[in-house]
Amino acid sequence: MPGELEEGRSQPALRVSDADRHRIVSVLQEHCSQGRLTVDEFSERTSEALASRTQADLDRVLRELPPLPAPPPPVRRLRTKAQRDLGLHAATYLLVNVFLVIVWLMGGHGYFWPGWVLVAWGLPLALHALVVYGPFTAE
């Protein structure tokens, strides 16, 4: 289609947006922080980038600068076995206690006996959470 770019190719006469200009300023900031540009060169090129109207103008702003390497992929923090076990423990606690409260509600709203299970099981669950996430962690 007209106006679309092929991957990796630019059209010099194509008009640029504010987002394109700001992206180029970010690239210039990175080059300046890595010592490839002086502060004066950075200021001059930033002014050029913000005044650019076409892709060719932006390409001239990046003259004599190598392309920046792609950013590393984000590191996904894996959950430990202890964290997965705690999640299973908490989910089981929640499901069983919801079931017990429903049984209590259907039984006539007398003495709240599920409270005993909530407390008796909740304390070990809290201790389990302290061991996994609290000051007792090995990490």
C-alpha cells in the first residue's frame, strides 16, 4: 500500500511525528551518556531533531553515530517452589473456608463455628507466608 514502509527501510520524504522526534532525542541522550557526543553536540542535534519535518532530517541528526544495540529482553522472575506451595496453601485455605461459611449460612446463621477453622488454619498459613516472604527467607 502507498505510504507503508517495508521493514528496515525509511522513506526520506516521509513526514515525522512528535513521537518520532522524541524517540530520536532519547537515542541522542543515550549516545551522549555513552560519550559519543559532547553536551554542545547533543544540544545542537536535539534542536535539529525537534525542528525536523521529514525522515531525511531525522536521519541527518543521527549522522556519524552507530545504531544502538537492541535493549535486553526483560528478565522474568520465576517463582520459587516455596512461593508456589504458599499460593496453593492459600488457595486451598480460601476455598475450604468459603465452603464452610456457605454451609454455616445454609444452616441457619447460628453460632459462627467456621471461625474456629479460619483461625486454626489461618495461623499456620500466616507462619508459612512469613517463612516464604518474611525475615526467615534464605534469599
